[in-house]
Amino acid sequence: MANVVSFDRGLPVVVYEPYCVSPDEVFNMVRKGYIEYYGEKPDWDLLFSWKTTIPTILRAADNYPVIIEYPILGGLERVDYIIVGKKKALIIEAKSWIGEYRRVGRYFICSDPLGLTRLDPCYQLENYVAKFKYLHSAGSKLDFQGLVFTYGFKYVNGCYIVKDQDRLTRIINSLGNPGGYIEVDYIVNGRFQISKTLVEYIRDNKEKLLENAIKALVGGGYGLTEKQLLIVEKVLESLENGEDKAYIIRGVSGSGKTLVALTLFFEALSKGYRVLLTYKNNRLLNTLRRALGKISGFILFYSTGPQGRYRGVAERNFPVDKYGKLDLVIYDEAQRMTRENIELSMIRSRVKIYLYDDEQVLIGYEEGICENFTKAAGEQGIKYSLYELPKPVRIPESYLETIRNLLTRGVFEPGFKGIDFRIYDDIVEMINDLRKKYREGYRIALVASFTETPGNKENRRAPDNLRIGYPLCMKYRGGRCIKYSDLDIYRDTGLEIYWLMDEKEEYPRYWMGLLDPLKYCASVYGAQGFEAEYVGVIWGRDLVWRNSRWEVNPDVITDYVGGKDSLKQIARRDKNRAYKLLVNRYIILLTRGTKGTYVFFEDNETREYIKSFIW
């Protein structure tokens, strides 16, 4: 094997025997690997960092393998260096900044006289070490430690900081025997494995989160990215300064919007601010309430509609006298707000945060887009800041782009890595494979298009609540089915899988792993905001490939949520609008799995078309 090797799509670069390679050779390999991985040239300060630190790190490592620029979170962040021993590994966060730095807030530092603001290296280091210790498969094989190596600037903080090569050499030698190909393989071919969902972690660590949410999340491997942390710091600064301000944050699917929302919620509570965390999705809201226990009263609906007498935080009958003037209201999944919701929300608190994804609008009347947020703020004379979380952290960005291209262009490019994507001809085989993963200890879920049957809240074993089985009942009245679906592919499978219907009990238990995940399935309303490691997706006959394009089939749609603005009604009168809503829905359904997505198509022609790109 070559002494210098690049893995995956160019990164990381591994130097197996640093003592016998040229730093320039390694520098060029890293630069080339970066361009291959990201499709763009590195900026000057990154090149300067490599040029100044690679020679020092290689000399200090001597005969220890060095892993350089290890991507995490799909490449959103990278670990600078990992020195590999037989039983230990050393993570090095290397900085070659120039000048002196002073602290700005809790987690950022600023240079003098340039005024550049950067993330605290000690926070980065703690974040990376925790991720490898608690989330990476190599954490069970190697003891991960860490330090910050500074070159050219003065910096002091609470973490382990090293400023000269001799000391760095001594620390590396204390790792014991150098690692080899096996130990390097543990890391470069290992995977980050989230054993607990964010909701489960919060449930088990409520007290720590109330003391210091950011630190508690870092310690569990849930550290925020630099962009996420910047948003949190800015919001807390506005609270401290008594500002009346709106933060409008667009985040793609899987970008960590709920992590930002929950971090701010706990941070604001711990500082004594009057804060509410709000949702429209009652399934997600009830799951969080169950997890948070005694502080669940601070989680409310921002919209209840007529069934809740319009008493949501962003509705006209909200009991303002009961809650008074609030310091902070967080609107998660804010794309589901109406314009009236948005306008009313602006006056409920001093600081307001809107976390939204316009690719997750589900119903015709949902209007949570940037233009409507900024217009409402401007009309009321409220200052606002715009932020974007443009890349996913839960799933690889290349996978999300593949799904987008499939749904918008009809092109499937299966070159992505990091997601086990499978298409099944046989539903029983898919269920069996998911069951196998479940027995291996993985978190499993089953989601389906809102088609064929409408669900039944009153009788969960009624024919119209059966989603996977035979026969499927589209209309049920007077104790009998009056209209059956013509879908017969589940005949003789022996399967009986029902819709999840109980928002207060079933959904929270399902997504927290307390129900058999393969006896029930969730609609898009029950999937939005949730995740599992492996997710089975039932792709219905609502969006099918015909005549070299996507076509909407309104006949099988059973989603009546929203009345005249429901998908069912829109599909009858405006197929272009229905198509856009279906694209959003399938993006949600196909991005719930953090490790694998298994797909069964109820339409054979659509399945064969997509399979043609793979085989």
C-alpha cells in the first residue's frame, strides 16, 4: 500500500509513515483531495494553515500514522489531524492564525486588529473528541484524546493547548505503540453511530441541559456547528440587550433546525428568560412534552385551528394575559405558518425565531416562506436577521441532492455515499430486512404516502386504518367499507400494518422506540421532524412516472387535512401545485433515515424506471 493515501472522494488523506515523506507531497495531496471532495479550491487561510502545520505535525508524529482533514457531518466540518496509536488516538485542532485574540461571547474569539471572528478552538476540540468517543464506531476500539496546537498567535483557554513541536512530540509518544493499517481502518472506514435520538438524549439529560445546554450537548456528541452556534450566540445577545428582533432561519432537511431550537430553549430557560418553544405538528410536540417532563408546559402549539379554538401562540385567541409579554418564542417547523400566524407572532415576544424549510410545506394554506416573514417584520417596524443552514448534518448532502434531482428532474444518480439505499420488488423482503436491522439494535421506522386509506382515529383496527395489507378501504361508513382500493399487491402477503393515529400516546412511543416499529406506519405528518437509523418508505401511486415525466394521480390520495386546501382537493384542481407539494412530501419521507432508506413502490412502472438507473 502507498505511504500517502486519500480515501472516499479525496478526503481524508492518510500518511502511514510520516518520517519518510515530503511535507510538500502531503500538502499537494491534501489540496487535491479537498478540491475532489468539495468541488472547489481551498481559500488562502486554509492553504496557509496546511503549509505551516503539516511539516510540524509530520515531524512530531514520526512513525505514527496521521489522518488529515477527516470530514464529519457530511463534510460540514473536518478534524484537522488524528494521530493513530495501537490503543489510543490523538485529535489535533491546529490553528496557524496570526495576532492576538480576545473572547467575544462564550464560544467565539476575535482577532486584533483585523477584527476576524472565529469559533473557539477549544469548543471545536471538545466537540470532535466527544463525537469520536461516543458516536463513532472507532470509539469502542481506541481511546480518543485531544489538544489544540497553536502556531503564531497567543491564546489561552481551559483545554489542552500546545505551542511547540518538542512538547507535541512528547505527547504523541505517550500514546504508546504506533497504530497500523488496522487502527487507521477503524477510523477512516468507521461510521458515526447515533445510539440515541436527540429527543432520547434530552429526555435522559434534562438537568444538565438546564444548567448549560451547549456544554451538555457537546459532551453527548451533539455539539453545534459553527453556523448553528453563531445563531445561538446572536439570539442570546439580543435577549441580553433587550432587543425587539426577529431571526429568520432557513434550514434544509436534516440541517439541525430542531437542535438549534432546543439549544436556545434550554439556554434561555437556564438564564431565567420567559421562553416558549412552539410547534404546529402535534405529534412532534407531544413527543417532546413526554421527553421533557416538568418543563413540558413551556412547549405550546403556535397554531391549533378551529379544533383548538384558535388559542395557539400565533393565533387570535391566545391567552396573552396568562403568559404576559414573553422574552423569546421559538417557532420550529415555521414553514407551516399562515400569514396571519406570522403577523400575530411578531407581537408575542421581544425576540422571535422562525426555523423553516420551504421544501417542507405540506398543505395549500401554509405560507412560511422568507418573503412573508420579512414583510411582516418590516410592516411592524421590527428589525430582523436572516440566516441559512444550507447543508444537512443528519444525512449526506450528496444524498439529499440525489433525492431532489429525482423528484424535480426525474434523474436518479446513485453515486452518493453514507446511506444504504435499496429498492424492493417484494414488500415482505423489505419488512424482513428492516426486522433484521431492528433485532441488531438499530432504530427502525416505517413511513408511507398518504394514499389508499384515510386512517381512522375512532377505530384503529377498522379497514380504513389498514395501510399495508389486503383489502384496503378508501371509504368506511356505518361499520362497513363502501369503497375499496383497487391496489391488490398486498394480497397473500399476510401483512397487516396500520396507520399511527394517536398523537398523544402512539406517536411519542413510536418515535422513542417503545412500540414495534413494523406493526405501524407514519404518514408525512407523523414523520416530519423525526428520524430513525433505517426507514422503510412506501412510495404510493400519488406521484408516478409516465410519459417521461412525473404525473400526479389524485384518485388514490386520501389526505383531506386542510379541507379545500388539502392535497386531495388541490390535486383535483391544480396538478402543478399538487406536484410541488408531493415533491416536498417525498423529500421528507426519503430523508428520515440516517443510515439507510429502503423503498417499496406501489406503482410498478415507477419502480422499474428508477431501478433502471441502478441496474
